[in-house]
Amino acid sequence: MLAARRPLHLPRTAWNPGRQVIIAVVVLSVLALGFSGWLYVRGQSHEVTRAAPAGPVSAAGTVSIPPLPAASPTVAVQVVVDVEGKVARPGVVRLASGSRVHEALAAAGGALPGADTTSLDLARVLVDGEQLRVDLPGTAVGPAASGGAAAAAGPVNLNSATLAALDALPGVGPVTAQRILDWRTQHGRFTSVGQLQEVPGIGPATYDRLAPLVTV
């Protein structure tokens, strides 16, 4: 008979990792996961930076939008008028463009008691640089100005009248009289009374008063 077989014993060659090796593997795994997470967060922060609007960021993390530049203030257009005669404060007044004669009188303190302002067209729009003469000697007053000194001497010839003769016309004054002379110098002569309306400072109401008193 054959002898009974003995159990086969293999040598112990399988690897049995120690505790230190296991710890090292765990640490490396944790580091690898941390590095991957850091790369992910860094990529997300770059995306947010590119999408963020241009503007300062406050400590709370909110983006403050810079205010729109303030509109430049509009420069007010003015007219400068010389108010003379029987007013409380004669002199130069400055008013907004489009102001009327009655506003210039108010800016000069108003007409004095007893002053005759009927020769003035209180509703007329003012012209820059003109002069308002309130009840001054030599100025025709009243609605019937055609019965004054100018009418008594006959119509004033626009092509030969002097500054003084034009100044004596109702509602003219020295400033407008000089403008009539300047227009005459520039254009040679008046060919019609209607051309008075081309002179700065002579509006429809003033022209209606002057037309019967002048000629060419």
C-alpha cells in the first residue's frame, strides 16, 4: 500500500501590507481629492470673474454700478435792457429770453406814480440791447401819438432823418434809432416803410405806431 499523503504546506509568500503603508495610501488619496477640488474651485472662480460686470466690488460682495455722469446745466439765455425815465430803479436789467416790456418795468422797480406808460407796448417781447424810455421828455406818449410833435412836423423821412429825429418817434429811443441808421448804412436806403420791420427791435406793435409817422 502506498503511504498516506501528507497535507501540502505552501510557503507564505503573499504580501501583507503593514499599518504604515495603509496610512500612506489614505493620505495620498486625501491629497489627490483635495488637489482635484482646488482645481475645480479655481476654474469656477475664473468663470465668475469673466462674467462679472465692470465696476467696483464692495466688501459685501455686491457690485456697485457707477452713476451716470450728471448732465451739464443748461445755460440760460438772457436779454439785457436799459430801462430809463420814471421808474423806481433806472438802469440795466437782465431778464430771461422771451420776457416782455412789462417784466422789464417790474425788474426796474415799476413805473413811478403818475408816470405815463401808454406809449409802451407792455406785451411786446424784448430785444437784447434795447432801451425803454418811460415818460421822458421828447418821447411821444398816449395812444394818439400821431397827434404829437412828429405828426405836427410831418412824416419823418427814413432816408434823411437824424438820430434825434428818429429818437423822437414813439417807442423808438436812441438804441432803436441807431439801429435804423445802421440798417440804412448797410442797405443804402429804405425803399419802403415796410422795411422798418427788418430793423432789430421793431416788432409789429411798434411798426403799427411808426408807419403813419414816417416816409421814404
